[in-house]
Amino acid sequence: MSLLELDHVSVRYQNAVRDAVADASLRLSSGDFLVLTGRSGCGKTTLLNVAAGFVSPSSGMARVDGQPIAAPGADRAVVFQSDALFPWASVRENVAFALRMKGVPRRERDRRADALLARVKLSGFGDKPVWELSGGMRQRVGLARALAAEPRFLLMDEPLGALDALTRERMQTLLLDIWAESGTGILMVTHGIEEALLLGTEVIVMTPNPDTGQQGRITRRIPVSFGRRYRAGEPVRAIRADPAFAAARAELADAIFEGELQ
Ligand SMILES: Nc1ncnc2c1ncn2[C@@H]1O[C@H](COP(=O)(O)OP(=O)(O)OP(=O)(O)O)[C@@H](O)[C@H]1O
Ligand SMILES: [Mg+2]
């Protein structure tokens, strides 16, 4: 079991008059799927970047297993909204990148890359250049590449944001399957209300609050169990049709748009 903790984290960017994130705390354990949501500009990416080690808190602490997070590390893999693949390299080389950095021999890393490609349902695409793939396929390569490092935590910033609705639904169940198989702790940012409810074990809502001169506070934490029901064998269609899902949807939408005229 591993634990990533953000403890009363605030971030103020240089020359900014307000905190981008104010006093945010969260705990991500192995096997959790935390979803961070909220209106644009409320500090979601900033908070994820603190967990990744790209941004240092101005106050508060970020830790993995008690050790302060000082820099990005192989224990925390990041999947960005844009796929951020290496365009000159093949699909297999992209996936195997972290293994290459670790000095894993060629044959072994090809074998592991192909196994990961099978896991994201891209068997047989290893030799293709990435520019021949669709957006959804590229996101799956990005996911396979992140998993190659066998991270303890997977941090994803709107990983499905650019996909069409049908591909996005398929990717949601793929993410749930990978979460179930890998046992990693996932922190994911999304604007999708249903996506947040379907995937998360806890949905964390951030709200900008210009009245107090501060932004990016965590204003709600909603425990959810729909993803666990999927893991237990219930079809996604049945889960979405459950009146409890509609009620949760309304509650989450209210929490996100609280204080805003509708
Ligand atoms: N590198 C930066 N330097 C200065 N200010 C920044 C920087 N990155 C973000 N900000 C500011 O911090 C605030 C929070 O930005 P952030 O990107 O974390 O929001 P977000 O919730 O991810 O928004 P979105 O949903 O649009 O992606 C915004 O006011 C933004 O302008
Ligand atoms: Mg963002």
C-alpha cells in the first residue's frame, strides 16, 4: 500500500495576486480512484501538478509515503490531456520509453510493451508510427506508456477530454478495468459529471471563490460506488439507468455550479 498526501496545500504563482489553490488536502491510497472536478480555472491542473512534482506548494506539504515530493518521479506516472507522444518513434517505442530509461534490454522491453498494448486493446499496432493512429488510439498508447513504469500512482489531467462520446465511453470502462487489475491509486481531472461519478471512488469538487480573494478551494467530497459496482460485474448501462445515478448527477452538478447564477 502506498499513500500520496496533499496536506493543506496552497499555490500562488509568481506575480499572481491570489492563490491558484488554497488550503487543499487530499489522500490517495493504492486502490483509490479520486476524481477532481470543478469549473475552468479553479485550480485542478495546479493541484495535480503538485502531486506530480511539477509545481511546488507555496505552503503546505505534498508527500508520498511520508517523503516530501520534490520532483517528478517514476512512482507517479502522468497522462496529459494532449497525448504528448514522441512523434518520431513507433507505438512500441513510445510505450517502452520508461523501460528503456531504466535500462531494460531491448527484447524484454518489447515483450512488456506488447503486453501493455494488448491491455489497452492495441495488439498488432506496435510497429506503426503514432501519426497513423486516431486520437482515441493515441490516448491508449499514452496510457500504456504511463503503465509501463509500473507507477504506484497514475495522475491524469482530462485524459479523455478530446475524444468523441463513443470512444470516451469505451475508454472509461478500459480505465476501470486497468484500475481494477493494476491496484494503482488514480487521481484524475475531468469536466465530465457522469464520468466523474462512474469512475471515482470519491469525487472532489473545487470551486473558485473570488469573493474571498482566493481561488481553488475544495468545497465538496462526494464518496461514490458506481465504479465499484462495475468492478463487481454490473453493466455500465444498468448503472447509468439507476435512479441513484441521476440523483448523484444532480447533486454533483449543484456542487460544481454552487454560487453561480444558472
Ligand atoms: N503557470 C502558471 N502561471 C501563472 N498562473 C497560472 C499558471 N497555471 C495556471 N495559472 C492560473 O491558476 C489558476 C488555476 O489554473 P488551473 O490550470 O490549475 O485551473 P484548472 O482548474 O485546471 O482549469 P481548466 O479546467 O480550464 O483546465 C488560473 O487562474 C490560472 O490562470
Ligand atoms: Mg486544467
